[in-house]
Amino acid sequence: MSRVFGATEVIGHRGAGRGVVDGARENSPESYAAAAAAGADWVEVDVRRTADDALVLHHDAALADGRAIVDLTVRECAAAGLTGLDEGLAAIPAGVGLDVDVKSVMEDAVDAPSRRTASLLLPYLRREAKRRRVFVCSFDPGVLVAVHGGAPEVPTAWMPFVRNPLDQAVAGAAGLGCAIVAVDARSFGLTGDAPRPGRRSVPYTVDLAHRAGLEVVSWCPDPVDAARFAEAGMDAVVVDDVPGAVSALKAREGGARTGG
């Protein structure tokens, strides 16, 4: 299988970053465009299904008022300010990769297969894979299995859960047949968490994953840790501070060229 990433690449988290960044709300066309303009190689989008089988872009399972996205129609979602998948994709410039974070719902276990989140997404994946780099990540291994079957040309990344143990993350991604393992930066203990006995180092983890045929992505390191991850050979970082991460990686590359 061909590689997904080049040298350590930057993925804009929910666009230009979580929340509101410089006036651009996460998972909006403005945020995606801002991430690309700031130098992101990829943009991450969060995909959820609605009550009427449309796909919208939203991280949380519910709106701020508590209404679940899966219980709302696409018109109700639009009225609440959510962006549809088509509109979001149109805002990502050509040449910028697409990282699709699929947020499945409990109802995917019982609804008709054609209504499941992954099934609704497959036509988009097949289309986008013809015109840009694409990969799918999810906490739900069932989504990854569905993508393997319905869009095998699209690489997948398993994200076990937040602060995931590195052992299960790497072994699980390999066992699922993924191309990528996605690791919470906090799992490495570099962002304030106390070190845990037996925790593997970043270089060890990245090297072992590479030997297993996996590329490694981490979310969401700050610029300092992004540079550390790059030094360890990590393949991509999902970041909230796109300009900061881009600058840190460029500074590292410049230092490496000059022997600094």
C-alpha cells in the first residue's frame, strides 16, 4: 500500500481548530478555508447523520440546547447553523487533503444498513478519493470495516479513545487492517499527564508502528510537542494551532538542514 503522508504533515482540527478561531467557528466553511490558508496539508471534518439521512458537520452528538443531531432534520440543523457535508467539502481547496472523522450513532446498530452513517458517507469518499488525498478515522471500528468493504481505496485510521493506551492503539489498528493509527497526544505523557509505569516513548511507539506497516497520527499536540513528534518520525499531527504547528515544523526542518 502506498503511503498516506509525506514528511510530518499538519491536519487542521475541525478546520482551523476547535471552538472559534479568529472568528471562524469549527466545522464551518470559513474554518476549513482558514486552515488551508494557514498552511494545513489536510483538514479534518466531523461527520454526523441527521434524522432524514443527510450528513452534516458537527463534533458533538447534540447541539448546545441538548437536541441530538440524529433526531433533527437537515433543515433543522441548517437553522441551528450547522454546515452540510457538500458545502463543507466545497470550501476545502484542491490539493488540501481530507481527514473524515466519522461520528457514528447508536441507531447505526439497528437501522437499515443503507441508513447507517458509514453507508451514507461511502459515495462521498469514493468521489473525493478521485480528486484529493482522503482518509477516514473513527472511534468506531465498525465504520472502518465498512469503509474497507465499500471504499477500499480510502485508507483508514483507528482512534481507540481519548488517552488511549498505546499498546491497544497500535495492536488494534494493525489487527483491523488500518493504514494509520491515531493516538491522543496525552497518551504520550508530554502535555502535563503524569508518566505511567510502562508507558512507551514516542520514538519507540512510532518505530514499532512503522514496522507493523502503520503510519502514525496524533491529536492534538501543541506546537512544541508537534515538533517533538516530527523529530520522532511521526507522520502527521492534528492541531488546533495551525500557524503555530506549521511554523514549528518549518523551524525544525530548517534546524535539521543547518545541523542545529
